[in-house]
Amino acid sequence: MRFPFDGQRVLVTGASLGIGRAFATRMAADGSDLVLVSRRRIALTTLADELRARYCVEVDVVAADLSLPGAAASLVSTLDRRGLKVDVLVNNAGLGVHGDLAQSRLVTVSQQIGVNVTALTELTTLLLPGMVARRRGTVINVAGTAAFQPVPHMAVYAATKAYVLSFTRALWSETRGSGVRVLAVCPGATDTAFFDIAGEAASVGSRRTPEQVVDSTLRALHSGYPDVVDGTANALLARVASRIPNRLAITLAERSVRPEPFSAVLIS
Ligand SMILES: NC(=O)c1ccc[n+]([C@@H]2O[C@H](COP(=O)([O-])OP(=O)(O)OC[C@H]3O[C@@H](n4cnc5c(N)ncnc54)[C@H](OP(=O)(O)O)[C@@H]3O)[C@@H](O)[C@H]2O)c1
């Protein structure tokens, strides 16, 4: 499935790895110019060189830590200084940490909220007006199936993803008829480095590939819906979680990510 992003500029956060890297690669293959954002400048520069050589597209790199206060505003200032207008915003950067809140460090909680919620919201707030004024644009926010129910042992992560889904659905309504397409994509477990930080206990069910997530997203852009769940089994589980009583949904979620006894879970 192709989407006509040819000649448009796509900004992908979290482009150095995983789902973001797959978005960047696919958009470049479809003829889009890119702005790649994440903390790892060398990984981004290497990817940028590869995409320019293979697809003859323009690729800019901005190394930024999106967990820091003011990161989104500083990123948009950099875009303005370089004269880069963004047509498609892919708010993909994100992290999840497994562990009970009572044992969590404040910094890991703040990082999850900073990247998953604050940077995503601020980047959208800063870039949306230009899209609306040009009557052309796309905002893709990466949520996750954690958005559909609270998840004990990953309380902050699931709450950030519920925020992303709620925020995106509301924005979808606000922008209808404006020429701007807004979509939340909800992957389930996907085969990326996400679990290096989240820990293996956070992985529920069989993992899909980042390329499958991108395919589902591009297909869903043609639908009129505000959100899409990647994969049939994930979609079914999300639907069930949304419809059963809250207590049951929470109990099932707790069981599915309960830490193995004596297993060490990285809380960084
Ligand atoms: N994998 C899954 O099972 C799964 C399931 C549901 C939803 N998701 C969501 O999918 C999105 C992508 O995750 P992924 O699976 O591709 O994970 P990943 O392989 O760990 O990639 C995460 C990306 O986010 C970037 N990032 C992390 N912290 C950052 C920060 N402080 N500032 C800037 N960039 C930062 C990382 O780049 P640097 O390290 O270079 O900064 C990396 O490019 C996330 O929003 C995640 O919540 C993933």
C-alpha cells in the first residue's frame, strides 16, 4: 500500500531504531523528504546517508533529547532556522518502564511522561497550525494497545498511551475538514529494542514487525477512522479490553505483564 507523501517532508521522532526507523525507511522509499529526530546523532546520520543514497531524498538530522523541558520548542526553532516545513509529523519516540510505582525512580517516570506525552503534545501544538494554514498535513501519533486498559506494573506507561489515544481522537475531530489527517496507531508487542528498557515481562503475545506496524498505519490513513490497532489479534484484544468491566480488564492486564518471580527487571 502506497501513500502519496512524495515530495512532502516527514518528521519522524525516534527514527534511530525500531518502528520509527521503519517509518523513515518506508517514507523515503515512497519519495518523501525526511527530518530524523532522536538522541543518537551517529545512528541518525548513518541512516540519513543510507536513505539519501538509496532513495535520492533530502534527509535532515536533529539530535534531541525529547524528555527535556522545552525540547519540542527548541526542535521547532531548529526547523525554522533551517527553513524546513513539516507536512507529516510522526510522533513515534517513546519508552516504557516495567515496575511498580513504589519502587520506581522519579527520573524514569518523568522521562516516560516527557517523551510520550509532553514532547508529543508540544510538537503537535507547534506544527499543526502551519498544516492547517496550508490545508495539508498529517499527524501520526504512536500510542499502543496499552492505551485500552490500565496496566499494573506499567502504570505510567499505559497512562501515557491512554493519553495519546484520547488526545489524538479529540484532535481528529477538531481537524476534520481542515485538510489535516490525524491518526493514532496502536501497536501491540512489536519486535524492537523497546523491551531492552521495558523488560521481557512487558511483552504480551507474539511480536509483529515494525514494517507491519507501518503498513497498518499507511492503510489506515485511507480510512476515516481516528485510530488503528496493528494486527488482527491485537485489535481483538483491544476491543475486548474496552468492553469488559474495568476490574476484569485490570486483572487480566496485571496477569499478562506480571513479573516472573526472581527475574531482574531493568528499571533505568
Ligand atoms: N515495541 C513495542 O512492542 C511497542 C508496542 C506498543 C507501542 N510501542 C510504541 O512505539 C514507539 C516506538 O517504539 P519502538 O518499539 O520502536 O522502541 P525502540 O526500538 O526502543 O525505539 C524507541 C525510539 O525512541 C527514541 N527515544 C527514546 N527516548 C528518547 C528521548 N528521550 N528523546 C528522543 N528520542 C527518544 C529512541 O532513539 P534514541 O535512543 O536514539 O534517542 C528510538 O529511536 C514508542 O512510542 C512505543 O511506546 C512499541
